Amino acid sequence: MAAILLDIGPGDEIIMPSFTFVSTANSFVLRGGVPVFVDIRADTLNLDDMKIEAAITSRTKAIVPVHYAGVACDMENIICIAERHRLRVVEDAAQAFMSTYNGRGVGTLGELGTVSFHETKNVTSGEGGALLINHSDWIEMAETIWEKGTNRARFIRGELDKYTWVNVGSSFLPSEIGAAFLLAQLEEAETIMASRLRSWNQYHEGFAALEAAGKVRRPMIPAHCTHNAHTYYLLLPDSKTRDLLIERLSAVGIQAVSHYVPLHDSPAGKRYGRTEGDLSVTQSAGSCLIRLPLWAGMADEQTRTVIEETIDIIEKF
Ligand SMILES: *Cc1c(COP(=O)(O)O)cnc(C)c1O
């Protein structure tokens, strides 16, 4: 929906990190856009704002900061760069629902923000999401894109006596059943976040000594940000120890996973996108990061077990 609203067409370039999920790129590629992959910063694993300007060309239309693990990008800097070069900002806040940046909700800082309610996210309706729109005069157009390119929403409000096809669109709206499920999730959103934060903080304290010993790196939360505990991850020194840790945790019944195969290294990423500069931080995060189990309702005892097993394995390396 964001790509249609911004009128992205063939050859338009969209600056985004390679260290993200495929949906970030797909939405623009579906309109003929070209993802331009830029490296991430080593501290938050978010789009490196210092490397954006080198990627800007006369074809650049938008910047898509992805708030990895629910931790905000440096939005002040990114918006400043976008304004200087007259580019749009679409926040990929898929993982960041309820996180804040300088006291404002993440996803509400750019011109458009996208939130995911996929089953893997904190608040879910199975599949689905929300588009946050910062321009009131874009809302009517968004509504038609949402409803298969028709003005049916206006018809239902009694503003028209029949509805018709007015522009390109699709079936972006949720089903009644999905929406009912989501409503119940939203009513519990604070409880869900508090429970996840409890486990997240337990992990963070539990691994402090391991980080001090130089054996892992823990997530970094910038001072002006609050986060929603979407993910707890650790960065290992290299891919060999990361893979071994995944294997040994699995042997004791703990599922931990890597994240992500960088898009610029994927078959479709190579076909549809281009890379700007060196992506060494992306490469290193893709091969050294491990995500630990985290869910709403995780018992302290379970988190403690994961911490103890992880420390035990790493100390034997
Ligand atoms: C989950 C996710 C998405 C969106 O996924 P959908 O399946 O389209 O809801 C987009 N970007 C990131 C970074 C994600 O984690």
C-alpha cells in the first residue's frame, strides 16, 4: 500500500537495509522499484544513516528505515537527510509496535509507517498489518487502495449512492474474524509487552557477565528509545561458534535461530536490487547473530534455563 501511495514505478530506487525481512523489498519490487541495499550500524543493527547519502541518485524516491528487534533507527538524522534530498520516508515498523523514539510511537515519525500483525510479531492476527499515514490528505486514496481500488468505504458511510473502481488496489483489508482476533490482542497489548519485557530483561542481566568477558555482544538500546521486547539476540564472535551454539542448544531441547540471510545475498535480492558500498556489518550480523526463545507468558524458570544452558555451552568453547 505504501508503494502504491508513493506512486513507485519501474526504475525508482528505494534505500533500505539488506538486513531485513523480504517484505521490506517485495512491496516496492512489486511496483517495479529497485531496492538499494545499504549497510547497518554495528550498535543497533539498524540502517546506517551515515551511509545513506552515498546511495542517493536522481532515481531515489524513498528511504525505508527498518526498526530491527523493535528498536528505533536514528529517525532524526534519517528524516533530516530525506528532507535535504526531497525523499519520502516509509518506516518499516513491522517489529516495533508500541516502541517509542523521543517519546513518540515508532511508525508515526515518517510519512508512512507499516506495522505487521503476522503470527511471529508481538500482537498478531495471524496475517495482516496496519499502515500508519502522516498526511491526512493521503487517507482517502489509501482507503481505496485498501478496498480493491474502489470507493466502497465512502459508499458504506453513505457519501455515495454506488461505488466504483477508482484506482489500482487490492484486498488489503482484514477479514472480520481476523479483525476480531486482533481486537482481543490489542486489548491485551500492554500485558503482552510487559511479559515479553520481563523475559528480555532477565536475558539481558543474565548475559551481562558473558559480554563483560568479551564472549558475546548483547543488544544496545539507545537512551531516547523504549522498546517492545520483540526479540532477544546475542552476537557471537563468528559464524562457527554461532552455528555450534544453535546445534548444542537444539540438543538440549532449546530452539534458537539465526537471522537473516541478508537480502543482497539472496537470489531475488541480486536479481531485483543493487548494493551500495561495503555491507560488512550486515554480513557479520547475518552470520554471528542468534535469536533466543521469547514469548508472552514465558516463565522465569524457562528463561533461566535458556540462560544457564547458553552460558554453559559458550564457556566450553
Ligand atoms: C514481519 C516483517 C515484515 C512484514 O511481514 P508481513 O508478513 O508482510 O506482515 C516486514 N518487515 C520486517 C522487518 C518484518 O520483520
